[in-house]
Amino acid sequence: MNRLHQTAIDYIYTEPTTDYDLISMSTKQENSSMETTQKENKILDMFRGQQDVTEQKIRVAVKNSEDYKNAKDEDIEKAVKSIYTKLQTINSEYIKWFEVLLALVFSAIAYMTPTWMLYFQKRLRQIEMEDEVMQYQTIILMLMKIERVNVEMILEWLERYSNIFKEPITKCVNNYEAGAWEALEDLKNDISYQQLITIVESMQAAVEKIPIREAFDELDTERDYYQEKRKASNEKLISRKGMIGKVIGFAPMIVLFVGYLIVPLVVIGLLSMSNSFQTMGTMM
């Protein structure tokens, strides 16, 4: 931020001072303009940083300068106007309170953005896990109607259609021959999603010689419950998006109304009140 202010000051010190179009200037005109800039820079250095400088002070300094000792009154006045304008710009190029506030706000936003992105990704991953587990439930509901289906076959089918949980399920399939219960127990330890853990526990019950249909007896009910829950979440999300869309849609009108009607009226009222107090103070 300070660099931007310094760049603006450097531009004033190095810009050719002329009434001509900078693009169409000849080399001679450009050299003359730079000489004028260098002359004015000496006066600028005398008053730079002083907030109470008037044109009269600058006029006195110009007349006493060696560079303007033979100048006409018209040229002196022209130089005074140019120097005063440049000096006002230079003295206003400092870090203001609202710039510091904006810098703090943007710094806070930049600092929190990675955390917000992680929350957003976590929410997306949660939705993806719900979809994948519901897909597992659908597969199991179809397979459990087959007479000779077993837990290993179910795991193989889940592995084919898995994405997020593919690695732990593949590990379980590879270790299944060494011990079905232990492989399923390792799968439970590798995952943290409760809905999938419930499915794995049902598989462990099926390993203990309980029929597949009995092990997954409540799966259909659970699937319907999570579908309704997901439907409610989607409706809530759509409602929230609609509210955000309405806010964004009405924001330009509100800004226009406040910026062009309310703020000017408040400013005019404050100025009128200030003038009234000054008039009353003068009368007293």
C-alpha cells in the first residue's frame, strides 16, 4: 500500500510538466518540459509535508528562486498554480485509516479463506459419502435376494462401485481369506463414517452364520430414512440458495437507494446543522 503512494509521488516528480499532448511532443518540447519539472521539484522539496502551505508562500518562494528570477509574472503565476496542485497531491499521498482498515479486512479474509475452503470441501465430501453409502445399500438390497450370495461377494460388488471408500474395501477383500471377521474389523477401524460402519457390522453378523436377509433386515428402512433426510437437506440447501440469490438481486437497488438518496440527505442535513450552529455562535 505504501508502495502505491510512493509510486504516485515519483510520478509527479518525473512527469514532464507541459500543456502539450505527451504522445505528440517533440524531443525539444519534452526536454523543456522536464526542465520545468526539475525547477518545480526544488520548490516542492521546500514545502513537502507541510499541510498549511498557501499559494502566497509558494509565490514568494518562486520569486526568490534562481530558476525564476527572470521569469514573467504570467509564468510565475502558472508555476505557482502547477506547484500548488502537485503539492496538494503529494501531501495527500499517505496511508489513511480506511486503507489500513481495508488491508486488515482483506488480510483477515485471506487468512480465513483456506479454513473456509476446508469446511466447504468437508461438506462436499460428506455429501459424496452419503451418496456412495446409499449406492452400497441399493447394491446390497439387490444382492441379498440371491440365494447363494455371501459377504465376500457383497464386498467384491461394493469394491467395483466404490470411490471414496475404495482403498479400505479393497484391503478388506484382499485380507478376507485370511480371516473374515478380522478383515471386517480392520475395515471398521479404517473408516469413520457411521452409516458404513453399520453396514460392516451387519456383514460381521452374516459371517457368524446368520442369513444375509436377517443381517440386513433393517437396511431397507434405514435407506428410506436417509433418503428422506437427504431430501430435507437438499430442500433446505435450495431454500438457502434462493435467499442468497434474492439478497444479491436486491443489493444493487439497495446500494443505489442508500448511496444516491439517504447518504446525500444525511450529509446535507449535517452541513445545514453545522452552518446553523456557526451562525448561532456568530450571533452570540
